[in-house]
Amino acid sequence: MISATKQYSAVDSISMVLALLGVSMPVFWLGLMLVLLFSVKLGLLPSGGFSGFKSVILPALTLGVGSAAIVTRMTRSSMLEVIRQDYIRTARAKGVSEKTVINKHALKNALIPIITVVGLQFGHLLGGAVLTESVYSWPGVGRMMVDASMVLALLGVSMPVFWLGLMLVLLFSVKLGLLPSGGFSGFKSVILPALTLGVGSAAIVTRMTRSSMLEVIRQDYIRTARAKGVSEKTVINKHALKNALIPIITVVGLQFGHLLGGAVLTESVYSWPGVGRMMVDAIRQKDSPTVLAAVIFLAAAFSIVNLLVDILYAYVDPRIKSQYK
């Protein structure tokens, strides 16, 4: 919230850099790095098991960093959208204190997409718990969730990537024999990995699109366009959807980070010779230079995508573009 109200300040820049780092780090890699730093190198925290409060700190950090980064980005994006509205400028012109403007008017109206993202992140926390509890040797619900998730198969957001991959192989390769279970031998080999990576992200983008569109179509200018007799197709496609795209684009950019993290597991499940599988093999062999190179490559790819997202902001919303003139 502070980064949105103090756009382009040092606080804004630092929070965005930290958010990008948080989103771009796969859960299992972050867990291993935290163990290496705080347990092996510094000896401050236990590396596994459950023996008291200290045992909770590293797993909580491992699970929380990525979700906190996504919520931070979403809060900034939503707040930037709200504080440009006419009623915010009117409140400021009337002499209402900045604290009241932000806390009472802006934040309240920015909460819908933020709450949506927080709810969606719960599914990722459930999926991440499986890896986190494996890294820290916790006998928790994460391991049991692999079996329980068969019952919750329709909830696309809560399905861990590796579990979904195994279930798709079991159904389409082992049972039905329609698609190859691994390797790369043509177009058919792409279908299962693409489904595995895409289902969770598609569910999140769909939920975010619905939430953002519901917010926009309640605006006065939408009612005015309808009252003037503009066709519903034009109202939705030209006026509503374009103005609802800012939070959607933000979520799409953030989901790219999850796709990179999911690719590590997907390539392992489907035996694809990609960067993710190479990094897993390097971790097992304690090949630090290869792990570092893979992480730098993935982080660079994620940074480029987020740069493109920021450029798209200016293309979609002329008000953002005018700030740079």
C-alpha cells in the first residue's frame, strides 16, 4: 500500500524488487537455500523435524515469501488503479487528510482483487506444503494431501503441479493409452505437460478476470454507455474489459513465476530435458555452478516478463502512459 501511494520512491522500488525475487523463487529451492543459510552455515535454526517454535520459522518463511510477494504486487496494482479515480481526486481537493483518503476510500475499494488473490494463494500454500514438509521432514497434512487431492480434483487451483502431472499420465497414458507418458517425440508429447502447467494458472486468471470485470461493470460510465444504447458486446469488449485488464495483466505476469517453478516438477515428471530438470539433477549432485546458472536464467526470464507487463500497463491504460511524457 505504501509503495502505491509513494510511487517511484525508494520504498516502492525496494518493495517491487523484493516482490519479484519472492515470486521468482520456486518453493523447494527457497527451502533448500534457507536450510543452507540458517541451519548449515549459521546454525541458528533446525533444518528439519518439529521440536518447538524455532522449527516453524523456516517452513513458514518458505511457504509465505512467494504468496506475500504476489499479494504485495496485487495490492500495489489495485491501489494504483483506485487512487487515479475521480472520487479520490475530489476527496483530496476537499481537504480530506491523505490518511483518511487512503485508508477509508482507496483501500476499501481496492480490496476485492486483493482478497481474491489471497484466497487463490491458499491453494498454492496447500500445494507448497507438500514440498515444504518434504524438505523439512514434517509429518504434516501436506503428505496426506497427495491422497486427499483425488477427492478435490475439481478444484484446479489447489492441485499441486506434480500431482496433476502424475494423474494425467495415469489417465491418458496408462489407462487410455492416448498420449505418451514422457520424453519428446512430437506434438502429442507437449499436451500433457502443457495441461499440467496451465490448469492452475488458467483457474487463477479466470477468477481474477471475473472479479475485475464485476468491479468494472458497476462503474457509472458502463451504466451511461448502456443507457445511450451501446450494444452489450461493445460495452463489454471495448469499455469494461479494457479497463479491467490492469489487475488481470498483473496476475498473468505473476503466474509466469509459478510456471517457471512448476516447470521444474513438470520436467521431472515427464522426463523432459529442460532447465528445470537440469537444476534438480544439479541439486542432487551438489553442482552449485549449474544451480546458480539455472536460477539466474529463470530469474532473468521472469524479470523480462515483468518488464513486458509494465509496458503493457502503459498500452492498456493511457493514464499510465501520460505519466512518462
